[in-house]
Amino acid sequence: MTTQAGEKNMSSMKSLLMRAWRERWSDIQWGITVKRLLTRFAEAEMCNLADLILQQALVGTSPNTLVLSYLKHVQSTQIITTASVLKSVMKYEDLARPYCIKSLLELVTGMLAKISSHAYSEDSIALCKTLQQTVNWALQLAYRGLQSLQDNKQAAEYLGIVDRSCDLVAMVMKSESSKALMYIAKFEDSESARQLEQTEMNVRGVFNQLQPACITAQLKEKVEGILKGIENIYVIPTTSQPSVSMTTRSVLSTVSVMLNIEAVLNPTNDVRPIMEQLILLERAKKVERTDLYCLILRACFMGMIDSKDGTEELKWAAFTYLKLPLLFAKFSQKSPLRDCSKDLETAFEKFLNYVPLLDLTDSKCNCDCLSLFLKKLCTHGLLSDAQCKKLLARRMKDTQKPKTPVQQNQQPSASLILRAEPTVASILKTLDADYSKSQESLLGILFHMLSGRSFELILAAAAATGKLQSFAMKMIKFNEFAKQASGDTDQAAQTTALLFDITFLMVCHIAQLYGSEIISSNIECADSFFAQWVKRCLPEDGKAKCLDNNSFQPDPLKVESLLQQFNAGGELKTSHTKWQDVCNNIPFTVQEVLYAWEHGAIMRDTVRTMMGNIKSKLCCLPVVVVSWLCTHISSLNSTARMKPLQMIDMLQQPVVHSQTPDTANQYYSERSTLMNNIILKMAADLLPATTNKTSLSGKSDLHATLKQTFLASYRKGWLSIQALHDLEQLYCTGGAEWFCETLVKEMLQFTRVEELEHAVALVSAIFFIDMDQLTLSLLHSTLPQILQGMSFKPGIVDPRGRALIRLCVFCIGATHTMKGFPRVPSSPMKSGGKKRSRREVEIEDIEFGTGEARPSKIRKTQDEAHQQITLDAEGFNLDLIYNREETPSSPTYDVKDPLNKALAALFQLFTDIVTDSCISPKTGFVLSFLEETIHVGGDFSRFILQFMPKTMVPQLLKMLPDDFSTGFILNVCDMNSAAGRRIAAKVVSHHALYLSRQKTV
């Protein structure tokens, strides 16, 4: 019955069409009559109406213009959709009736000219696909027309077909909205996109073979134009550039601080995280690769000049000469299509222009720094010998330093580090041997490393080359082996005791200088005595370990035995001794001594004698004692601290020779020096009374100090190592939220674009002190407070708003970049150069402001009142853009990841802003945030935009249509999802409609 009814309806329509043609109805009369008849038609039958009209219009060799006018009318009055008309037209590809084809081309050209004005009433995705197929159809006609011209068939008719086909394609390419719809269609219908590319290649091939006499010069120019345009038809339009641009000077301040933190605070880090961060900086600031290399070189040489003699100098030398070549090699691997050698040569050519910097570095380091570095790059194959000779020749020509001989009494750190690199590999290989029967030779190797600056050099080289953990693990294994004194003679027992002592001190020094994670992150040694002692007792992060949490229970018998050995006349036993038991019980022994002294049971001289006996043989015991004393002192008032501080002072005093017999005095000077260094760092880090931390007594003092340090660095143009240390201390003292809020407010105090540019670069670099925590504080606390008007009264209008957005987007990118790598705890370094462990961010897995758990997928953020959004009287119904049943396909993310949760909360705030009935600078802030995210580009922008609700882009178009562009729409919408493509297509159509109406006003 249904089929019969459909055939009856189509027969009636055909009869009506023939009647209209015979009686020469006007378009209006035809439209009124056909609407009455179509009320009985099904949707599928209405789609066949275009086929029916075309069949009647194209019966002969020439088209029936009256019937074609009826088709134009039903399409323009939206009785049938544009897509259905185009699909029907595309069925006609035969050039046997060239006049009919030319009429169809004229019909389609007229329809496409008005497509942006009528797209809102149709399925935009269907229109995208049809538009792409239509362009392919027009190119196919041009291809067949050119083939016919090549065969000299009816030249005039086929010239007209080719000409009209080119006009149609050129019109599509001229329209930004049409090109945007084509771009969407590429993802929606990839097969048609491939067919279009193949057709373009076919047209190009025939056109290149065509004889010049077969085609007019004007038509030839048209064909060349469309072929050139088709190549870029799927290229996404570019977005507008941000209003705040970065100069090389500003980027240098960011790079210098990043490398400062990497060289001094994170010397054990792998080069991949810093490489990814630098690539993010390169992309965000639009810096050329050669300029980035030059900035890196300048920052390294500035760091070597600014570093103080000692550990910092060695760390900078190790980073520059050992790690920087590895960094450049990683850059080369990351971009295999680039000529890294050529890029480096160009960068050095630019770097050689900074003659005073190079001369000052040579003078400070007492060597030819550039020559040593270039030779190192040659060994890595990053530069050729010819390139190095060319650069060195220019350096010798441009240098302004006097030709003075190198001071022989001062060994350059660069030369020492370069020599230490192979030494580290040799030592590690040597330590792999079995020393269970030859402990004396092992002691000789270890004590040789302690002579002079050897140990610091070895540690710096090992850290820069990623071998420090391996070295520490070998020391811990030797320490485990020597825990219990064994052997038939006292000499063997003393040798075992010395081995335990020196390995304990060496690993403790490594843990202090490079972080305890070097030990704790290795599963193999997690159960070792030293790893457990570090976990329970060694102060870290400027904080003492809680004594109540110390699970070890003292052995009264061992405590009493130690008291007798440390008393006057006693002697520390080395034979048949378990040194781990001594280390675990000696704090309780000292506790008994301290209590007895405090209650007057013993005198000061007795305590001094006992402290002298403690350090008489093993230097690790004073370290264990001081770690307990510092923890104990941190819980006392100023009066009660006097006696424990005196005990620490006694342990640091030189040992009287009579207290150290020759049998136990082997290498004592080297061991005691290392012991004193460890104790000094421990006391300086943990006891505020001995440092300048007492001057930072309140928030006002902290704020004033932070402001002074920031402004001084701003005026200088970069951040010195001393300023970095000051900021680290302020960060540790004030906390992440206070530190972030204060820095951002100081940054926003500037008003000029150039000033804000430099301030953003400096603050974003300072955030690398602890990027994870400071980024979370920025997103959770500082930014919401500013947007909600709770702080910073001047507001967020540009250029301040854009500056804040740049800071936020860059910090999010830096934090996200580090996710892909194993977490290497990095943190502020104290006055002694300590690298503390990073505090893991722990955020409750609940919705912010509620007690309900956050679902694993982003929920819809619009309530029912906001579901119906209109751009104008025609209506912009979001139900036409996406179906509700597709909501479960929203992007999923790890709800336990702090950054993901922060971004989800931030976009919830953005949603509240854009759905507000009032347009304010905050609305523009949201749009600018999306623009800056797109500006950075890459996978990073898609990572942020996955948290954006689907309704945000249509709502922003409703509120700020003049600020939209097709490039922005295509970038902000996810082309890899069906919902994203539907939203993009609809928004593009509405934006084109808005622009067309603006032109008529």
C-alpha cells in the first residue's frame, strides 16, 4: 500500500509539473500549489522531487528554463533542502548535452552563492559533505571538458563548461565559510576528500598536456588559479595573533631561569623533560629553532659566570659540557627532518656576536669555554670539524680579551668535569668487582675519591650523565655488606667498620645534595639499612622527621653498652659489632646523656668527653646523633635548645690526636671533613636560629621581600642564582598559594604591553621552581579569585587579561608536558645547595564545593534554562547540533589527576561566565583563553579543549560574534568527534549568516 501511495503521489506531482509548464505558471503560483500537494508526501518522496523536476527539465539537448526556475524556487523557499538538490544535480555528468550541463553549473553556482544565508535551516553536516561532493563534481566536469578540448570536440561548448566549472570552484574557495565547511567535510567524509584530491591530480595532468592553442589565455589563468587553490582548500585558516608578543629579551629570561633550575636544582633529571618544555616555549612564543639554541647557549654561559665557586660552579659546568650536548642531540632526534648541524652552526654564528659575554666567561672559568664546548659537540657528531674550525676562527678574530696565559694554579671546572666523565664510567666498572675478600683495596679506591675536589667532581659528572643513582646503589650495597664486623682479627673488623663508615657518609652526602629520591626510588635497595634510616631519620625539605613516628624501639642492653663505651676510659668496640644496631640505638644513648646533663647528673666536661668518643672512630655516628638532635631541637623552645646546640657544636670540634689511635685514624681527615659538611648542611637547613630565616617573620615581611626580589630581577632582565635561592626560601616559607597569588598580582601591576611581556616571561620562569604545585594554585585559587573580583581590583581588561592568560596556558602546558615522564622530584634548594623532595599534590576526590564524588566523565554544564540559545529571530537550537544520546561520548579523563581536576573546575567557572546574561571583560577573557590555547597548538591544545563543554562555543558566538573567525571555530572544535564536527558546521553557518547580515546593515 505504501509503495502504491508513493507512486500515486509522484504521478500527481509529475502531472502538476506538466500542467504548470503548459500553462506557464509563475514561480509563486507553482510554489503555492506544490506546497498543498507536498503535505501528503513522505520525507523520502520530497527528496525525489528534485530528481523529478530535473528529469522534466533536461529532456532535450537544451534545458527547459521554466522548469528549472521551478526547481530554483522550491530550493530558495526551503521546500526541499539545498543538499537534496545538489545530490540530484550531481547525477548528471555526461557531456553529450553540454548546454544542459552549463545550465546545471549556473544553477549550482547561484545556489552556492547563497548557501551561507540558508544553511541554518538545514543539517550542516549533510551540507558539508554535499558541498565537497559538488566541488568534486565540478572538477570532474572540468576534467572531461579539458579532455574533449584535447580531442578538438566542439571547442566552444566545452570551453564554456570548463569556464563555468572553474567559476564554481573559485567561488567556493573565495568564501571563508565554504572553505571551513570543506575542511569539516574532510573529516566527515574522508573517501570523498580522497576522490577530490585524485580529481585535482587528473585535471592537472590533462591541463599540463593540453596544447596552448586549445584554450584561451583567460581560461588558462582560471584553471591555474583553481588548481593552486585546491592544493590549500583543506588547510585550516590561521587564527589571529595574540595582542602580547614575546621578544627575544623576554624569552631569554624564561630560558635562563629554566636552565638555572635544571642545572642547579635538578641536576639528576633526564634531558627529555627540559627538552619538551623548551619545545613548548618555542611553540608558544613562536621562536625560531636557531634563536632558541642561541638563547640556550647564552643562558648557560651566563649561568657559569653567575655561579659561585664550589658545588654550584661544578653543577653548571657539568650541565653545560655534559648534559647540554645530550639536549641538542635529543632535539635532533625529535625533529629528524631538520638539519641539526646547520641549525647549531647558525645559532653559534649568532652567539658569537656576544663577544663580551664570551670574554667574561673565559675570564671567570680560566679557560677557552667555547673551544671546549665545540670539541664536545664534535664528539657527539652534532658539528663537523670544519664547522668547529670555522667558528673558532671567527671567535679568535672577534675576541677582545688580552692574550694572557692560563693560570696553572687554578684548574678550570670545565676541564675537570670533562675529565671526570670517563672517570665515572671507569669507577663504576671498577666497583663491579668482587671485594668481599679484598676490602682494603676497595677502601683505597673510595678514599682516593675523597681527596680534594674529586668526590664533588665525580658526583657532578655522574648526575649530569644519569649515573648517580647507579653509583649510590653500589655504595649502599657495600654498606649493607659491612653492617656486621667480621673476620678473625681486629684489623679485619676495623677495615669493615671503615667501609661501613665511608659508604654511609658518601651516600648521606649524595642524599643531602641531590635528594633522597636517588635512594628511595630504587626498589632493589628499598629494604637496606641506609634507605630505611633515611626514611625514618634524615631531615628533608627543611623539616625534621617526627620522633613519634619512629617505629624503632631501643634495646636497653645495647644503650647501656654504648654508654659504657662512650664514657671516659671506654672505647668503641669494632669486633663482632652490628653497626646498624649501633646507629639505631645511639640516638637513645645520646638522649640519656642529654637528660642527665639537663638534670645536673653529669657535668659539661663529661658530655664533651662522650661526644669526643662518639666521633673518635666512626664519623657516621655523629651524623646519626646530629640528625636526632636537630629533630629534637625543632620541638623545643629557645631556652631548652641551649644544651642540645652545645652538643652539636662539640661534635663539630676537631678531634684531639690522643682520642684517635693510629689503628683507627686511617683516612680520618677526609672522613671528618665530609662529616662536618653533612652536619653543617643539616643544621643550617633545619635550625632557623642559625640562618637568615628569622628575618622573614610575617606575611608582610615575606611580601616585601618577594616584591623586592621580583622587581630587582625584572629591572636586571633575568634571574640570578642568588635571587633564585631567595625565591626558593620564600616559596618554602609562604606556601604555594601565597607565592603564586603575590607573584601574579605583582605581574599585573604593570600596564604597558612591553612591561607585561617581560613580567609574564619572568613569572612563568619562576614557576619552574615547583611548576606542578604553583600551576594548581594558579588554577584553583588565584585565577578564580581574580575572575570573581575577589582580588586585584584593576580588573582583567587587555593587556593585563592577555598577560594572565599567557601565564596560565604556558604553565598548564609545562605541567602537562612533564606528565609523560617519570616524576623526578624537584624543589627549592636551600642555602647549602640541598634539593628537597617534591611534595606530591593530594586533592580530595570530590567536587569542589560539594561532598559528591566527581563522575568519571565531564557532565553537561548547562541547565534546562540554557538549552535553548538563539542568535537571532531564526533561532539557534542546540538540539540541532548534537543529540543528547551522544553525551556519554564526552572526553574522559583521570579524575585523580590534580591538573585534570583543576581544568575541569576552571571550565565550569568559564561556563558560568559565558552563560551569564551580562557581557563583561570576563566573557572576553574566556574567548581569549581559548584563542591562546589554539595559538600554542599541538596535542597540548586538544588536551585543554577536551574539558570545554559543547555549549561554550555556540554561547560565545551568541555573545561575541564580531570576535569570531572561521579559523578559531575550526581549531577550537574537535574534528575527530562527530559532535565536534556538527558544532563546528553549525557555528560556521551561523557566523556566515551573521556576517552577511552585517554587510546589509
